Amino acid sequence: MISRSDILLLGLTAGVVGCLVGGMMFGIGLGLVVQRAHIGWLLLLPAAPVAGLLGYVLARKLARRLP
């Protein structure tokens, strides 16, 4: 059975991991774009979806624990 603490931990973990990964991808990509390196767009554009995808993966992992 999933408790409230599991849901709270899922939210905190997804938020922290999503912000770290998405923020680093966005920051590095933006730095490259500002320096006119077009490869930075490959990091900049998918930063938010990748951050959200990590939360989705964590939620699916928690949902597998349901009876």
C-alpha cells in the first residue's frame, strides 16, 4: 500500500531531479547558443520535456508497487 509519505517523497524527488537535470541542460545549452554554437539547441529545446519525463518514470516506478 502506498502511503502519503511515498507520494510526498515522489513529488520532492521528481522536483529536485527534474530541476537539476532540466536546469543543467538549459543552462549549458543557453551558454552554447549565446556563444553561437548551434549544437546548444540540442540541449536547450528538450530540457523541459526531459525534466518532466524523469518525474513520469519515478511515478510509474511507484505505481508498480500498487497491489
